[in-house]
Amino acid sequence: MGRPQNRNSGNVLYPTEADTIEFSGDIHNFVSAHKYRVYAPDDKLLDLIINGLVPSTNRLEIGKLRLTECRLPMPGKPLPDVNVQVWVDDFKGTRTAMFGKTRLGKSNVVKILAETLIVGTHQTKDVGQLIFDLNGEYANDNPQNLSLYTAYPNQCIVYALTPKQKTPSKPLRLNFYEQPERCLPVIKNLVSQAGSNSTYIRNFINLEFLSIGEINSIPNTKIPEKVRAVRKLHMYWAILKKAGYSADENKLKSLVPYAGKYTKGLNPGFSANLRTAAWNYADPNNTTPPAPPQTLDELQRELEVINRFRRAEPSNNALIDTFDADDNTLLEFLEPPPGRSGPTVIQPYRMYHAPNAGDFVDDILKLLDDGKTVILDLGNANDEVRSYFSDNLSREIFNHQEVKFTQNNLGNHYIQIYFEESQNLFPTEEDDNSIYTRFAREGAKFNIGIVYSTQSPTAISKTLLEQTENFFVAHLSSEEQVKSLAKVNVTYSSFTSDILNSKTRGYMRILTRSHRFVVSVQAKQFPQPSSVANTTVGTITTQPVSTVNNQVQSSGVSYTVSPSSLVSKPKKTSVSQPVRTSVSESPSTYEFDNNTDVDDDTDIPF
């Protein structure tokens, strides 16, 4: 095959470079069968066929060529020993599918892909990676596998809901006090998924808060508006305190926006008339209210007393223009009537809070922009929490890249996201509002690539499947699953029986953007602890495209290699004239007579 170059002769493309590989999906001419000769390629030619279309720079080994699941060699003929290469750029900003039953090596291959991008971009730092680690296997070592973090600790940062003793990590937590505008939607998501649908609960979780920064930005010429915003913040904090969320009170006092003489620290600054009336209602024998609140406990107590008074005497003059509808919602949730749960509804979500947690979303986006690999250890999370982190961070990344695109700051920087058990996250039906559908349709434009793993291709929407460029397929046990794959990618139609019957761990049929046909690969094992000598990423392996021999380089003849010609060549065997019939569809079948000796170095006629 030669690389075609356009000549001014009726716009016909002529192959002019005999040492360059090009694949053609068809043949321009058919001749009589007796004109054909069929040869079994040796390892050198197999390397040319398999890797010749993969660009020679920035490529890495994914595994070994494995033509059949059966590993028994033919008499006098060793099994092929050919490394299968992939091009790093094939995975940047593209969709990559990992299909196969459980325990067949999907996660191992995902680690290899992540490693490929770590190694392939360690100098340019133009790809940041985010891995949703549902089982903790990318962040933590286990008896069976080495973690990606252990192999590349200088390139990987782990965020964990539950820190592991042997894995340094940052807390995957939110500071519910300091980030009300971000955390209330989290509470809403978790409460809704838990099925709590009482009216007063729905009213609470549907509230919208200003951030502390936004409250600070309210000009002092609008003090009443600012005071109301600060009091809402106080009410929200009191709810968290009552629900058992720990807090750094000194820090919170310093964060309260200035609103003149009316509010200071944890004092909401209610009028003397209101405080006197409310405390007197609580204790008729006490006509003098206590000092204004200075702690969260005192703030909680003050708001509870005032809410009981508000509920009992809603027309009292001391309450005029003091509370709006949102204030009433917050107070009713803080101090509900008997029979209602109130703050206990949100107690189960304290595990996602830490008083010293920063804004992990912004931190992760910065790490991704710096070309780091971020691993979210969600091993102890339930499905609702996993779904929340996946949806939320996916949207944040999409918006982040979209903003850079509209500001012409996107450049050549990519973000790669990895989803395990994607059938639990991705929509099965077409949903234009789903962030995963947007990844399928618009992700490439914003330099967002995804790698998704699932046991069930039918659980993935047709849109995403049709937009997927790279496939890694292990054993699937359902004929329906294999047929659905073949429908969206016809290249796999001739491999249905192979996929159904072959169950060897790590045995994959891969198809990337650089490969024009499916290649059967035994994926290499991600490094074991003993094989990781150090934590420094090595240089990228680059290998020039192989050539057949001098005759091919100088002949100027165009030749065609089809998938069905990927057959093993004996080191030495006896043949007559090559069989003059078509080659079998099987990639490992050939036919020869047994008369004439041919050794390895015999020139191959084209």
C-alpha cells in the first residue's frame, strides 16, 4: 500500500510511497482466482499489518496479538509474538467503550488506557483525567491488583469519602456551612432520592441561597436586603447545627458578611421588642431576654424560641415585616411542630461534610487543567451518592470546558473522564437533558473524552453508542448484547461467535480510530508492585513503522491487506503453489499443500 497523493490527471489518487501503509476497505478490481496467492505472514509482516496504520510517534503497547483463544501451537510453528500498539491521541476527546462480563479484565485495560495518557502526555500536560472509582481499585492496592495511584503517585491525586490508611488522599467532602449555595442542592438530591416528600421538606430543599461572596457583594446602600440574606444564612447554619454537623465557629464568625449595626457574628440582630416578646412567650416569668447569641447553640435556641412565638402569635406587631416566606420555611424546618422530623431528615448526610473541607470542585478543575489524574474513591458510597458526584462533576467539567471554548481559551487541552458500571449512570433512552447525552453529541467540540465500562451494551443509549470511536470488547454472554454492538458498529458483525464463546480474562477485540479492522489482543497486565521500580514516568516508546523487505520498499507496487489475511506463518513448512482460492473468514485459517520447503526469509510476491 502506498500513501495516495493527488496528481493532476483526472483527480485520480495514485499510491507513490511504497514504504508507507494505507488501508482500503474495498478492492478496485477482481481477477480470476488462479491469479491469487495466499501467504501466512510472519511476525514482521503481522507487525506491519497490525501497527502499520498506527502513527509512529506517541504510541504505546496495549498487549500482544492473539489470533485465537486456543494457545496450542501448530507443529513446528510458534505462536505469533507481536506487540499491539495504540496511539495516545486516539483517546483524546473521544468516546471509548469497554464491554464485557465482570472479572474479565475491563478495569485492567482501563488502567492501561489511563496509564497511556499519563505517560503519553507527561511532558505536554495537555490531558487531565478524572476517574470515578466505584470500588476503590484505582486508588488503593488490593491482593489482586496494583492501583493506578501506587504506580504513578506523582501524577495522581486521590479524593476519598472514607480515607484509607495506606493511600494519601484529600477529603471528598463539602463544607456545608461555608458553601450553602452548593450544598443545599446536594441535600436536595439526596433527600429526594431517599423518598422524603413531605411538603415542608420539599419547601426547604427547593430554597436557593446566595453564596457568602454574593451576600458580601450587596452594597451597603441596601442594608435591609443584606440583613435578610445574613439572617437566612444564620437560619441555615442553625439547622445544620441541630442536625449534628460539626463547625469551626470562630471561622464562621469571621465569614459573616458585614451588614451594619444590625448583624454581627452569630447574632441575627432582631429588634429588642421581638426578642423580649418571644422570650417572654417562652417563659412568662422572664421579662428580660438573654444576651444576643454568640455561639451556634445560642443561635439555634434563639431561632427556635422566636419561631414558636411566630407560630403562636403571627399577627403580633413585633413580627411585622420581619420574616418573608423563605424565612418561614427555614424556621419551620428548624423547629417543626410535633410529629415532624425537621433537621433529623438530613442527619444521614453528615458523612459528606467536613468543617475544614474546601471547594473540591474548583480544586479538581484546577488539577485537571494542570494535566493531573484525579481519582475519586467512591468505594463506600451508595448509588445515590455516586450518582450525585458523577452528575455534578460531569456538569461542572462540561460547563468549564464550554466557557473556555466560548472565550477561545480551550487550545489543545483535553479532559478525559472514566465511568465504571456506566449502565447505572447513563440513560438507556434518548434524553437531551442528560449530561451524558451532551458528552456524546458535544463532548468532542469541547475536548472532553469519556471511557465508559459496562456489561450491557443495550443499557447504553443509541446516540452514545453511535458516537463512540474506540471499542474494547471482551466476552459477552448474551446474543442480544452482541447483536446490539454489531448493529452500531458493523465491523464486529463477523466476531459475534468469537465474543460469545471466548471467555479468557484480558482477551479483547479492539478497534480504535487508527485501526481500520478489529484486532484480537491479549491485554497486558497492569504492573504488579514488584514491577514498579520507581515513580518516575519514563519516556514514550516510539517505534518506526515496519517494512516488509527491500523489495517492497523499492517496488512502488500498491498492495492490499484485508482482515481475513491475518494468518500465522510457520517458521518452516512444506507448501506447493499457494492455494488459488479465497481465504477463509476466520483470521487464523489458511490452506497449503505439502510438497515444497519455504523458509522464513523467502521473499513474498505481491
